[in-house]
Amino acid sequence: MSTATSIITTMITANFAFYIILALVMAVTAGIVGAFAVMRRLSVASDPMSHIALPGLGLALLFGVNPLLGATASLLVGAFIIWGLENKTKISTDAMIGVVFSLALAIGALITPSEEIINALFGAYSQISVAEFLVGIAVALSIIFYLLRQKEKIILSILSPDLAKTSGLNNQLLNLYFLVAMVMTIMLGLRYLGALLAGTLIIIPAVTAKNLARSLSSMFTISAVVSLVSVASGLALSEKIGVEPGPVIICAAGLIFVASLLIKKPE
């Protein structure tokens, strides 16, 4: 084997390893975020939230910029708009997400190149640079660290906003930080699941965990494990049958959820 061939093979192997590792870390992050989303009754809203990435994806593709950069900008702008409108109008977060999602989906469909629309919606295998890998891992670990460190404060603000306020907590800022954590988790999943399915990985494992868990702590653990198993099995199966991983990952998560319905929840 020539030196050039050996180098190319090594690069391909390393890139695939980056792809897999980042996917698994993203899965754990999505599971933890999803558990909080279920408690905040935002589990359904996380799916349309991912569609807010579409205008950014479309603009990035039009101008030859990294699509994930465009998606990240679009998601962050969307999160701040939702947060700002919610605080100003007192309309619920999920309702605001629905409005922004509808506009984002329409704009994204108009500007995204037709030849790229399927990959943008459902995800596709793509090369990952060392920088992208390191940034992705750093973002995922930062989200996990923040949510677990602030777990008690977030739970208190969810279960009793008035008590949280009298305890000196800023519910508005906690809400903003959670929205940012959610959209950044969606950003991590776009590569694998696309704008149409990225939010779904936040929903299904968390709902499965809620069905099986007997405590809040076990809910976080079960949600993360279900998400991890869904992504790992989905990636393995999609590689074997030669299809894109996004739909396979979500089907795997759906099957686990259906199986959970057959299991009696511990008393």
C-alpha cells in the first residue's frame, strides 16, 4: 500500500470515528435536555423548534458557508425571539415556538436550494473536521454540565415559579438558558437527523423515560440511555442497509417507546 493511500485510509477512519463519537455524545445530551423539556411541557415544541434552523441552512447553502454555522445562527436568533416575545406578550413558550416555527419553515422552504432540501430536512453523512469535532464535544459537554449543575434550580422554577422567584431565582433567565441549551442540542443533531427530525430525538427518549421512571433521577438516566441506544443502533443499521441514519435513528427510538408501553411502570 502506498504512503498516500495509507494516509487517506487513516483520515477516513479518523473522520468516521469523529462522526460516531460526536453522535453518541449528542445522544446523551438530547436525552438529558429532553427530560427537562418533558417537565416543562415543551417536549412537543422541541420538534418544531428544530425547523427554525431551516432558513439558516438555506442561506448558508446559497452563499457557500458551512450549513451548521447558518443553522446555529438561525436557531439562536429564533430562541431569543421566542424568549423576548414570551416575556413581552405573556404568551406561552410552546405557542411562540409554533408561530416562529411556521414562519421559519416557510422562509426556509423558499430559500433552500431544491437539490439540497432532502439532506437539510433529514440529514446525511458528512465529513467532520477536527475543529468541528472538538467544538461539538465542547458544546455537548457544556450543556450537560450546565443542566446537571443547575438541575435543582431549573426543577424548582418549573414546579413552583413563585417559590423560585421568592428564593431569588430569575425564572426568565433560566428559561432563556434552557432554550439556548435546547437549540444548541438541536444544532448538534442536525448533521445526523436534519431539520425535520433533530427535535424528535429530544422528544421520544424523554417520553419513554417518563413512562418507565420511578423518580426524577432515573428519568434523566433512562432518557439518556434510550437516546444513546437509539442513535447507536440507528447508525449501525443505516450503515448496514445503506441508507441515511436520521430516519433509522428515529424509528429505533420509536420502537423502544412502543416496547416501553408493554412494560409495567414500577410502583
